[in-house]
Amino acid sequence: MTSPGDWLLLQELLERGDPAFVDRLRSVTDANALGNFAGRWYENQNANARRLLLAYLERPLNAYRHEALVKRLFKLAEAAGDDAAMARFLVAFDRSIRRVMRNRAHHESRDVQGVGKARQLVNLWRSQGFEQATYYEHPTGSGKCRVWGWWTESWIEDAVGTTMPRGDMVTYDHFDPSRMQGERVTAPGWVRRLKLDPRKYAESADPPEPIRKQLERYRLFTPRTRRYLRRRAWRYFRRLGKTNPRRYVAAISEALVLYEDVDVDTGLALIDNWGLVHALFHRSPVLISRPKGWDVAEDRSLSELEPAPIFADLWRSTPRAILDLIVRARCRPVRQWAVRMLKREPAAQFAVTINDLLDLLGHADEEVVALAIEWLGAVKDLSTVTPERWLAVAESASPGALETLTAIIRRQIAPDRIAIKSAARLAAARPLPIARLGLDWLKTKIPSSDDDRRSLLPLLEAESEPIRPEILAWLRSVLSDDFRSDELLEFLDSRHADARAEGLAWFRAEPRASDDVGLWHRLMESPHDDVRLALTSELEARLRRDRADAHDLALDADRLRLLWASVLLNVNRGSRSKPGAIEQVARRLAHRPEEAESLLPMLAIGLRSLRAPERRAAMAAIVRLVTTRPDSERTVRAALPEWQWA
């Protein structure tokens, strides 16, 4: 039982509009108190109370002992002509019935005279759909044969075993296998439904929290009552269509947008939605209305379903309501119905604006996008759509619409109407048609200001891989005319390897870059292996050309050591660059012997390497140092204690 304190807390949550109210209310199991609460709740004029009421009705009908609350709220909403609440009741009652498809085998046997007739009968049965048919001769020698076969028949079984147990106590005989004896036990009904030990819960009428969670797989009311309630809920909307047609379309649309894909995940689940099918396919010859639900007519299939609403004239007169269903509907059959209704009514096309079609291009449903493309292609004058609007649509459009959409945009917008920043934003997008469109526009432009150049740098992160090399090559070409080291660094700091590769090619080809000491210093601290290895290779190339030496560049000693150490200590990469790095260390050591203490440990790394080229280069460097500068022998011995000196 719920204490007065619990009801006070519920009332406070209700007045405050706290979303926790619904969960708290669903945990209440006092049926009488819930029934008495229904009237007070429904008549509460607080906006929060109304919002929470609709939220409660959108939850499944699986809260233990809430039958009284649901029924009284239903009657109050029906009497008040509450379209929004009745829409939620219609959906909830539709969801409460789910039939299942069962198969049963039929066997047939017959005696015939002679093997020939037996074979004829076997062939006949197989042509009639028997899954197996065979024969055998009687052992009596009479010439008779027994023909035997079977086929499977599918049939729909009503929902059974899904009713939520009531709160009454049940007395029944319980057998205890451990003691091999039975006893009479009185326990709540949910104990038997969940096959629990009745002795453990004999004194507790209310199920504890874990048990309530298990009960959520059951539904309130018996299947017979649920069928009655869903018929009665639909009757409300049918009466509305006859007596107040102006309200009908808006009222039933409120229900149609609440159905979800999980409610129609199979053909049988679709036709189990009594109100949904009435609203959309009431007059369809494919379906037959039976007392226990809809059924498919003989020799017909659900694939033949076409829009056949009960009040077709009301829908024809409100094409905007059909369009609203396309936008708001959560389940595909409702959207398909709305799309086909619009296609079937030529006048409906005039009620749909260009902006409506552009909005539909971003829909996730391919059939909706196809409708928008088809109708957009038929519009002769699109000059009212601004370039900004086209660009916004292009960035949010569904993948299935991109090819057609970009073709339309190319026809409608001249490149000179697009700012370089907008074109760059499109070129950096992931969808290939959009990126191609943006790049084509960019190729007609030349950056004329610092802002234009900055707006192009996001192209380094272009997401369309097929054309990113082309984008990078174009970007390098337009930026290299006025070389700026910070823009080159943007290339070399990119997370994309192909952007860094383009930047390294630019670095090697640009004379102003190779002599920029500040640029070298920043590249030495790069987190990317390919940049550091390329930098050591560039140093090696300079040494071989005898153009400069490592120390002639006035490079910072600490940064140089960091660069060489990162190359020499790299386990996975740089095997070709390591001998060159050792040679550079040796050159540095020859010109700067005062740095021997900090440089010799790097040569020691080369000496201990498993690769012969690195060992030979390091050994030659050390021998050359000791030979040319005998005073360095003590420092070398300290750095290489494992060496044997003659």
C-alpha cells in the first residue's frame, strides 16, 4: 500500500512537472488509490499535470495494478472530447495486442491399387503443395500401395498468456520436491504467473521492485478487454470524422505520428494496429476486418496495400496535413502512405512549397527524398532560393539526394555568386558530390586577402578522400605564390598523411623554406614521424651538396639533439634515415667538440644497433673524433664504458 507521505511526494512532483513523476506513479500498486487519483489528475489545470498525463499515456500498459487508473482516464478523455489524450489511448491499445504466427502439420494417407496410380497420386500431391509425399507397397502382395504425405498450414494465434496478474490472493496446492510432499499455500497471483516459490512471497501482496520489472513483459487487461478498448478508441475517431470532419484529420494525425517502426516491424504487427489500419487502409480490398483483428484476404498480399483511408475526401482537402505526416511520422508505413497519397493527388503538389521540398531532401527515408527530388525537378523557376539556402540544403541533404541536388545547384548558381569561404566549406565536406562542387567553384577563384587565405586552410582537413589529393595540390598552388611559413606549418601539422606529404614536397621545393631557421625549429618538434624523418633526410641532402652544414644553419642545439634522438630511438620507422642522422651527429661533433658530452650518447645508440650500417657509421664517427681530437678520448671512454681500448 502507498503511504500518505508517498502521495504527498507524488503531488509535489506533479505540480513541479518533474519527469520522475511518471516512473514514481508507475511504481504505485494500490489500485483503489490509483482509481481515485484519476479524476483529480485529469481535471488538474496545471500545464505540468497535462504534460505528464500525456507522457504517462505514451508508456506501455504494463504497470502493475494500473487497470483502474487507465480505464478511468480513458473514460474521462472520451467524455471530454480530448483528441490528444484519445490519440495516445488509440496507440497504446493498438500496441497491447500482438498475435503470433503458428504452423501446424496436416497428414494424409490413401490406399490405391498399383504402383502406377500411387506415383500419379504422389505427383498430384506435390503439385498441390505437399511438403513431402511418398508411397510403399503393402507386404501382403495384394498389389495395393499406401500413399502418405503431409503439408504445413500457417495460422494466426491470438495473444495468450500475456495478461498482467491481478492483485488478488490465490490459494493452490504447492508440491515441494525436496520433501516429496505437497501443501496448500495462499499467495498473490503474480507468484504463480512468474513460477516463484509461493512460500517465500505468501505474506507480501505487493511485488518488490525486481518482481515488478519481471511483470513488465505482461499487459494490463485480458486480450478480450484490450480488443474492446481499441475498438472503442477507434470508434471515437470514426465518430469524429462523421460529426466533426474539421477536427478529424488533425486528431488522427496526432495518433499516426506516435506509431514507431517497432510497432510495425512485421506484416502481422502492422495489421495488429487496429486503429492505424482503419485510418490508412480501411477501404483496402487486401484486408478483411474480423472480430479478433485484421486479416489478409485470400489470394492477396500485404505488398499490394495502397492508401485507402476511411475518410479519403477529408485527406484530399488537407494536403498540408499529409505533408506534415511525412515530416513527423516515426514509422515507415505511415510515411509511405503519406508519400503515395501526395503522388496520387495532382492538386497536392501545388500545396507543397519549394522550401518544403528542400527540407525533405534531408530526410532519412529514401522514398521521401525521392518524392522531393521528383517534384523539385519539375519546378521551372528556382530563382527565389538564395545561394545561402542552397548551401545549407547541400550540407544537410540525404546521401541519396546529393547527385541530383548538386546538378540542380550547378544550374541555379553561378560560381561568382559564391564566396570563397562558402566554396571551401563545401570542398571540405565528406560527401563526394558536394566536395567536387566546392572544388570546382574554388578553381575559379583566387584568394585576394588574408581572410580568404585563412578560410582556405580548413581544406587541409578535407574529409572526402577520393579528391583530397586534388584539393591539396590546388591549395598549395594558390598559397605558394605568396609563401608564408605558418601556412606551410599547417600542412605539416595536419592529421592526414597525404596533407603532410604535400607539405613536405612544398618544403623541399621552396627555397625560402629551407633557409628559414624558425621553421626548422618548429618542425623539429613535430609529433609526426614522417616529418621528423624527412627533416633529417633534408639535412643529409644539404650535407651531401656541401651547401651548408648542420651548424651553419644556426639551429638550436637542443632542438637538433631532440630531432636526432627521435630518429635514432624510433623502433618502427627510420631505418634508412638513421645512418644519415649518425653522420649529422658526427659532423656536428667535429665542428662543436664542446658538445661531445651530449652528442656521444646518440652515437652510442648507433653502436648498439642491430643494423650494421648504423654501427659502422657510429664507429667511424667515434674513431674520427678520437683521431682528430685526442683530448676527447676521456669523454668517449666515459660515454662508452663497454668498449675495449687498446
